[in-house]
Amino acid sequence: MNKATVHGLPPAINDAERLALHLGVSMHAVDVHRFPDGELRVTVGPVSNTTIVYASLDQPNDKLLALLFAVEAFRREGARRLVLVAPYLCYMRQDASFHKGEAISQKVVGRLLADRFDRVITVDAHLHRTGTIEEVFPQIESDDLSAMPAIADALRAANVSSDTIVVGPDEESGPWVGDLANRLRLKHAIGRKTRRDDRSVEVIFTDSGLITGRPALFVDDIVSSGGTLISCTKALISAGVTAVDAIVTHALFAPQMTQTFLDAGVRSIRSTTSVPHPTNAIALDGVLADALRKEVDL
């Protein structure tokens, strides 16, 4: 039996294959068949002592069920150590009950995964009041990696302008905006965001003197409805930036929305490979492979 293998859950098979190449191990696709009534049949390939499961958990409901079925097969086939690589980890935003009877999805999904995996690796987890990923998975190993090293490398290769200002929409974006700006030796600014509902937000920048006359690089962990990106772009253009380019870790928006962003004034939008998407331009293979070296060397 091989020491380690990578198994990819669709539709992220290509990303799983690249990761396996980085690690120098074999990759097997998890086959997910859907019956006419909607039920799933899951079949896994040859397992190893350490079985690394790659599954980006956007559009998560069917994927979570397929993942549970796959785990049953992996364990029964002899896998001793299961490592989940979920570059996008679902259901992390609901970390509290705000209304009577409301479920706390983070606790449910955290417990579900912790009961089945020995380690969980994710990237820029969408945590709000939860301080660290260890609080989500207190009983197993867990890693919340940063996409900023990979993003910084990609921007250096693209020769980002030295007068670019890195911007984030709110205080929550501050840590990764500051990290990226420091890596690129650029100035940065943080907006003030007011959210009215799931799709309506307002972003303002109070220090227009720092922004005017510069190209802006918008950085955020997630773009889903697109309201924050559009509002931020409008605020930046009003403040006098010369261009707005967007970098996002997790592209959860419908691909056809790209044109909506361009129409709103965004010059370009690029995402990491955490979620398979047409805007993918920044591979996370190296960041993930570095975190997995010890698994391959066990």
C-alpha cells in the first residue's frame, strides 16, 4: 500500500491532480453517480495509509453527503489517516444563533468533519466571531492557511505598479489586506462597510487623499452576491482612483456576474483556485503542498 494518495471530489479533479503532482503521489478521482431520484452512489479508488481527500466545498450540500459516503469507503478499504483538504470550507459564517430556533451551522459541520477526519486543511476560512480554526475543530489537527503568499507571488510576476494601493472593504479584511500590502511594499486602506441585507451594502473610504490618482487593488476573502465589490468599486472611483482590479480568495459568484462587475467599473477580477471558477488565475498548489509535506513523508 502506498504511503499517501490524493483523492479528488468532483468538480475539483484538476486541482486535486495538480496537488498530487506537487506532492509526487498518485491521484484518484472519486466517482459520484446520481440516480434519477437524486440519490448518490460514491466509489473511491485505491487507498493508502494516509489518504488525502481534496474537496472544495462550495455549493456544499451534495458534496458533504458524497464526502461522508467516500469516508465510509476509505476507512473500510484500510485508510488509517484521513486528511481533508477543503480550500473553501462551507458553513463557517453561521457561528452563533441570532434568532430563536436558528441552527448554528458551524458547530454542526465542524463536528461532522471532525468525527471522520484526522486533519482538516482550509484556506482563509470565513470566520467571524470564531477566533481560529482550532475552535471549530478542537479535537483534531486543523490548519487555516493564508492565500496571501500565493497572491503576492502572482502579483509580483505580473509586475504590479508600485503606486498601487491595496484596499479592503471593512475591518474584517484588514489582516489579509495588510499582509498583502506588506509583502508587496505597497500602501493600503480599509473602507467602512454598512450591510443592509445579504445583497445590499455601502462602503465608504474616509482618507481620499491616500487613494486619489492611484490604481486600486481590491482584496477580499469571498465574493458571492457581489454587492460589496460593486459598492467598493463605486466608492473608489468616486474617490478618484485610476483603475480598480479585484483579487478574491474564494469566487462564489455566478460566472455570468463577471460582466456585471466590469460594467460597474472593475477592470479585472482574479481568484485563487480554492473554488473552480472561470476567474481562477492564482494557484494554491504550492501553499497546500507545503502544508501536506509531513503527510507524504510519514
